Amino acid sequence: MKKLILIVQLICCAGFSQNNYQSEIRVHREELNDYFKNPKKSPLPSKKIKSFSGLPFFSMNEKYKVNAKLSYTFNSPIIYIPNTHGETEAYQQYALATFTIDGKQLTLSIYQNLSLKKKRGYENYLFIPFTDNSNGKNTYSGGRYIDTTIPENPTGYITLDFNKAYNPYCAYNKKYVCPIPPKNNHLDIEILAGVMY
């Protein structure tokens, strides 16, 4: 009987956890759409804001929320990532993140923008520009981004949520300058999660 009660509790907890995550993604998407609708903040050209009805998203899929193992690279040399205006921006690799999706082991470099790191509130900000095999088909051809922060309690792992992957602003408006994902951050798999194009 105790075993049966434990199984029921585990099933209930799993269902509650999934519902919480679905709510988190729904709120995240609502906030993103509200941002795009805001004339003072939206990356859209002003003439397109009035007709904007919402970003296209893939269906939420929890397999794209991964627990990635970190290999820290604190003393890596500064690299200069090209942007869409033909210039470069200084970054430092924070770590390599290794994870598995559909049985395939994948690795991404996680970066810190050195100028942004100096701004108050962004000291722990981490940036992951990436491309995958969906680019140019149902996602933006130039790749997408994920934002995260340095974990408060270092465990050697970090959560990467591709359901929160978004397009660079230059996908919507040429006035923006966007970092181009480096070749080492190409995932040889389709990431059918996050914002579509």
C-alpha cells in the first residue's frame, strides 16, 4: 500500500511540475509579445507594430530544456565575434556546455560580452548564439540566441532552455547590429523550439 501511495505521489508531482513549466513558457511568450507590441521598446519597424498580432512559436517541448554539463574556460583568450555591420565585439568564453537531445551529444560555447559585463545588473549575464539545421527553413537563417545567467549555486551544470530561444533583432529590423553565431556553435540537429521565423 505504501508503495502504491508513493507511486501516485510521484505521478502527481511530475504532472504538477510539467504544468508549472507550461505556465512558465506561456508567461514568457506573453511577455515577449507584449515587448514587441510596445512602441517604445519594440524592435519592429514602427509601421509594423500596429499590425503585429504575436510571434510564431514552436509548440513547447520539454525535451528542449536540457541540463548541460559545464567545462569551465575562465582563462580563455578574448575573442572578437563579428556582427551584422561588419564590425566585431569582444567576448570571453565562460564555459563549454555539453548535453544530449534525441540521443545526440551536442556542445555549445557560452560567452560573456566584455562590455556588457561592466554594466550594473549584467555582471552574471551569459550569451549563447547558435545555429542549427532548422535555419533557413522554419527558423531565421542567421541563427538564434539564448540568454541565461551564471548559476547562483555552482554545481557544474546549467539549464539551457531552447523553448526560450529567440531571433536577433536584425531579423526584424535592419537598424539593429547583431552578433553572428560563431561556426563552433552550430548544432547538427534541428532545434524545433522557441521563436520561429
